[in-house]
Amino acid sequence: MLSANPLEGLEQQIVFGIASGSIYASLALALVLIYRAMEAINFAQGEMATFSTFIAWMLMTTFQWSFWITFPLVVVLSFVG
């Protein structure tokens, strides 16, 4: 099916690429900051990012919470955990 905007797919891919790149960049920045401060590589940061993403997904799909309630809660839980 043809859409009215032929660049719609391209626009979606650009936004998705920027979002994915931002996540990778923030995780890489966190690794560099921890390494410079402690001179130790913390491989648990990937686990923490995955865990917080899973908690957000579970709250939004299972319990039907809105993004605006879930996001601040997951940020707080990530800092505590």
C-alpha cells in the first residue's frame, strides 16, 4: 500500500536511528565515566539498562500505566537499584 508521504518510512528510520544512537551513546558515556573515576570497567551497566527497560515495558503493557507515570518511576527505581 502506498502512503501519501513517500518519505514516511525514511523519517521513521531516522528517528529510530537517533533514538537508538542516543541510548548507545549514553551507555558508552557511563562506561567511560566509571572507568575514568575508578579505573575499572563496570559491565553491569548493560544489565541495569536492560532491567530498567524491562520494568518499564512490564508496567506499560501488563498494568496499562501511561508513559508519563512509568518513566519517572523507572528512573527513580534505576537510581535506587
